[in-house]
Amino acid sequence: MTDHELMIRDAREADAESWRRLWDLYIEFYHAKIPGEVTDSTWRRILDPVSPVFAIVAERGASLLGFAVCVLHEATWTTTPVCYLEDLFVAPEARGAGAGRALITALMNRARAAGWSRVYWHTQEGNTVARNLYDEFARADDFVRYRLSPS
Ligand SMILES: CC(C)(COP(=O)(O)OP(=O)(O)OC[C@H]1O[C@@H](n2cnc3c(N)ncnc32)[C@H](O)[C@@H]1OP(=O)(O)O)[C@@H](O)C(=O)NCCC(=O)NCCS
């Protein structure tokens, strides 16, 4: 670990390669398979200011350590946007040094500044590492998730 300060900032074009490396590890963590063209599209949407998808990254020195990818959307119970934190990941070698906490804190600061009404996310019940972190911010509620693929 270097003595460079941890920085949280918006993702930018030059992050493409580093983000992709982290993204592939994240997908592997979930034992998932995401087609390359979907990942390409996700990255394009992250960079597109018109898209509701955006990402912030954690950086130390010249290294990208992690990311939070979010989708901002409308909601029926509020008039201001709600932010869904869809993907959160910190590189294995950088874990335990506060990057995950800093990403969520930065997101909450942005939500406050922008007047969003809520930030929310899901995690697997047994993901205790992530849940230890999340429990610092909020108490998990009792909703369960239903998912259907139409095809
Ligand atoms: C979850 C994750 C993002 C946390 O990132 P991180 O940078 O390591 O987290 P931080 O260093 O900010 O840790 C903050 C807290 O998380 C918890 N935590 C972190 N690493 C932990 C570990 N190995 N075991 C148990 N709790 C841990 C602790 O409560 C810690 O607080 P502490 O430092 O005061 O003990 C990271 O572990 C990760 O990417 N995991 C794989 C992907 C994943 O699970 N993503 C979330 C999907 S919803």
C-alpha cells in the first residue's frame, strides 16, 4: 500500500482498461457470465451523461481500486430521484483499507447534495463481508426479491 491518498471520483474514458479488469473480477465473484457486448454497453452508458447509469471509482495513486455502478431512476413514492447502487467492487488486493466505505460515503454525499430521496442496494444474505460494511450505513429491511425472465 502506498501513501497516496484515496480518491473517489467519477469514472472517465481513461479508466476503460482498469475498470474492465475490475469488472471482470466482479462478474467472476458472482460466477456470472455477462456477454462482452453488454459490458461494452454498460461502459458506454457509464460515460454517457444522458444515461441514468453512472459510476464512481476509488483510486490511489495511479491505481483504480474499486467502483460503484449506479442507476438513477424515478420513483412513485417520491418526486426526486432514487439511486440504485447496482454494482460495488473493490480489488481483492485493496480490500480492508476503506475503499468500499469511501465509495458508499461519496455516493451518500452526492445524494444529499443532489436532493435524491434514497439510495438503496441488495446483497446476498450470506455476503457477511459486504453486510458488515452495509450495516454501518443502514439496517437491512425485510423485503425479498422476485425475478422473472420473460423469455
Ligand atoms: C464488499 C467490499 C466492496 C468491501 O470493500 P472494502 O474496501 O474491502 O471495504 P472497507 O475496507 O471499506 O471495509 C469496511 C468494513 O467492511 C467490513 N469488512 C471489510 N473486509 C472484511 C472482511 N474481510 N471480513 C469481514 N468484514 C469485512 C468491515 O466491517 C469493515 O470495517 P472495519 O474496517 O472497521 O473492520 C469488497 O469486499 C468486495 O468488493 N467484495 C467482493 C464483491 C462484493 O461482495 N461486492 C458487494 C456486492 S453487493
